[in-house]
Amino acid sequence: MPARIYQQSKPVGQSGLAGTRKWVFEYGQGAPRKQDALMGWTGSADTRSQLRLLFDSREAAEAYAQHEQIAYEVEQPAQRHRRPKVYADNFGYNRIQNWTH
């Protein structure tokens, strides 16, 4: 399975953009996962699948993959649709719902 190069998306429950500017390089799954009979934990003999490398740009991540001769796929980030909101609209006279405070 080829490696993935992508830009991490913004966390849904937070408004900040920390950690979304870096590009992530993840190795693909090289060995099948198996479940432990005693504890039920899932494990694998492939330790590369646990690695996540961070790069400042997509080009740097691609250069690393090409230098190490690793097959990769680049996933382009989705465009954010920003809807500007005005705080004063919460107190407008034409508000649909009643103001409860």
C-alpha cells in the first residue's frame, strides 16, 4: 500500500488552526493486522505503519518519498468555506428565535 501525504484538517470541536499547516507523511499498511487471542488487542508486524512524519511543505514530503523510493499518494486539502458572523445579530429585532437571556 502506498504512503499518504496529506494536510491535516482542523479539529471539529475547536476553532483554532494549530497543527493544520504542516503536511503529514504516513506509511501504508505493509503487513496484515491480527488480533491477539488472549487479550484481544490488535497488532501487526509492520512498525512503519506507526510512523507519522511532519513536513513544512508538500514538496518536502514528496522529495523525501522520492529520495527513499517510496510509492506515495498526495491528498489535496479541502477548501474551507468561511461564513462570517456578526455578534450584533444575536440581539437583532428581526431575530427568528426569542432571546432567552
